[in-house]
Amino acid sequence: MIALGGIIGASLFIGSGAVIHTVGPAAVLSYAFGGLLVVLVMRMLGEMATAAPTLGSFMEYARESLGGWAGFTIGWLYWYFWVGVVAFEAVAGAKILASWVPSVPQWVFSLALMLLLTATNLASARSFGETEFWLASIKIATIVVFLVIGVLFVLGLWPHATFSIGNIGRDGFVANGWFAVLHGVVIVIFSYFGTEIVTIAAAESSEPATAVRKATSTIVWRVIIFFVGSVALLVMITPWRDIPSETSPFAAAFGRFGIPAAETIVSVVVLTAALSVLNSGLYTASRMLFALRRHGWAPRWIADTNSRGVPWKAILVSTVVGYVAVAMNYVSPDKIFYFIINSAGAVAMFVYAIIAGSQLRMRRRLEAEAPEKLGLRMWGYPWLSWFTLACTLAVVASMLFVDADARAQLYLSLISLAVILGVYFLQRRRTPAP
């Protein structure tokens, strides 16, 4: 549930409409290719996590396989990404609540959401897991209902519906050209980021290897059904030019089904999605920060835990940075908050590239030294591993040519990468490398 909940967010419920308008019906291909890339990355990560489950997950694998610079870089980049996401989701959730209760300032809701999920994470790892389970359940239930009714609707079996599968080919399937499909991949790939949280959470479970193997082995059908299937139905239910790009296309679809209060229902689900990502973001950022301390890459006091084994100082530090970022949204939304959010834009691709490189190196070492640990193997090794790395780098390169927003995200993300690498080498000059 954590693996699935980590990737079903507001970007699917709302952002899919903008993707469809950018790409046309071929947005299905953009989601399919992006999903394929994530499936391959998760398979590689699953292989490593099954062989050596550990808190810090891919940060540890990068350190062991590629060197201290890789572990330090991927750890801090990942922490920075999720701190920014926490702030973004707190603001997104607050906007929904403020639309329901306009008399209350939006910042009050942002603060309340941050405090609520901080308390959940401080309670225990079990508290985080149970909260995420129920939040993910709401999102999944909504998608399942949409898929079932959507199939009946496009087949003409739903009341007042007509056979409408042909909508997907209206005006041409690749209506906006193949470059638009690539543009769509650049957009949607970030919608999938978060699945890897399961390998971090698994380290605190009773059977980490089993948990990781199960989650990474079933991600294929999850991606196909929940993402590709949903987008395919959206462009069959409604001609793609009529799908809303600013509001939720799911709400519009539920309205066509004749379900009352469709907008309100989807708003509740989007709020749930925001809370889910906020909850996961706080957990992931704190655990990555805690893992960084083990190698002297974070302040010593970050390692302090309470009686339940929760790294409470790491949680509070991650939360405080999130509070600052939320405050910046109201003080300087066009400058400081913009920088915080967009400077982590390409981090997902950097993380995926380092995971692929780590798996290539770690697999070679495991086959030579401990082949019995390879309980879950990457498909088509090493060719699919190299293919995944090449595709990841290609997506990063394509951000230069897609549009101004993508270029800005790439440039700001490269600045973040350069700063973190600079800090690592400065620290290394003062102390021996781990």
C-alpha cells in the first residue's frame, strides 16, 4: 500500500488533464513509457534491497557501489526533494480546505496540516504506516470505482452512455506529434516518483526482504492498471479537447457518469492524496537524514531517537525546513518558493540514474561474492539496466528542448546538484572519506 500510495497523488487526479492537452490521446503512451522506466528502476532497486535491506536504501547502495560522493549526493538530493514536496503538498491541501472555509486564512490550514502529520510521524513508524495505509486506501478505492464505471461507460453499458471507445482516435491518436509524446514523458515521469519509498520503509518492517520483493514484483500491473488504464479511459470517456486542463478530469468524468457532487468527492480525494504525500514526505526525509548521519554526513545529534526508536530530531529538522518553505509561499511565492520547488525538479532523474549505476556495480559484485543473496533479479541484466540508465539520461537531456519551465527546472536542479557535490568535497578535505 505504501508503494502504491506513494505514486497516486494530485498529479494524477488533476495534472493528467494538462498532460492530455499537451500530448493528445497519445498521453497514454507518455504514461506507459514513463511507467516502464519506473518499473525497471524499481526492479533494480528491489534486487538490491532484497539482497541487503537497510535504512537509507539506495543511499547506502550508491555509497557502497559508486563511492562516498554518490551516497552523499543522492542522500541530500533526496532529502531536499522531499522537504520541498512537503511544503508543496501542505500548500495544495490548504488551498482545498480554504475553498471550503474561505473565512479561515490559507496559511492556518497549511500549518495545521504540517502539525498533524508531524505528530503522526513522531508517534511511531507503525503510526506512519497505518496512516499511509488508510490514506492510500481512499485513493485506490476511488481509482477502482472510476475504472469499473469507466469501462461500463465506454462500452455503452452505463445508464445514458453510448459506445465511446472511438474517442481515443478522434483527430488522430498522435494528434500533437511525437515530440509532444516525449514532452509528456518529461512531465509524467515525476508523477511516478515516490514508489521507492517502500524500500526505505521496509527496513523498519519485520520481514524487509519479503516486503520489498512483494512490492517491487507487483508494481507492473499497478502502473498499467492505475495510471495507463485511467488515462486511456479518460480520453475514451470524453473527446480529449473537451477534457479540463485546469481542474480535475476525474471530476469531469464522474460528472458524466451522473454521480452527484462529483467535484466535491474528487476534492476530498485530492486532499487525501496531498495528506498522503505529505505524510510520506516527512517520513522519507527524516529517515534519509537519519541514515546520512551514520557516515558523518549530517550533524551528530540527528541520530537521537526516542523510546519507540523514532528519529525525532531528524523529523523535526525536516519539518522545520518545510515550515520555512510554506512561509515562503506567502512571503515570496514567485521567487523563494519557486526556487525551492523547481530546484528539485530533475532530482527524480538524478536519483534514478544513480540507482541504475549502483545496481550495475552491485550486481557484478554480488554474482562474484554472494550469488545466494540474489533472491530477486533484474530482468535482462545487464542490457535492461543499461537501457534504463540511457533512458534516464535521455529524459534529463530532453528537458533542455521541451519548454522554458522544464529548462528552468533542469538548470535549478543542476545548481542544487553542484552545491551538494561542492559541500561533499569540502567536507572530504577536512575529514577522511567514509
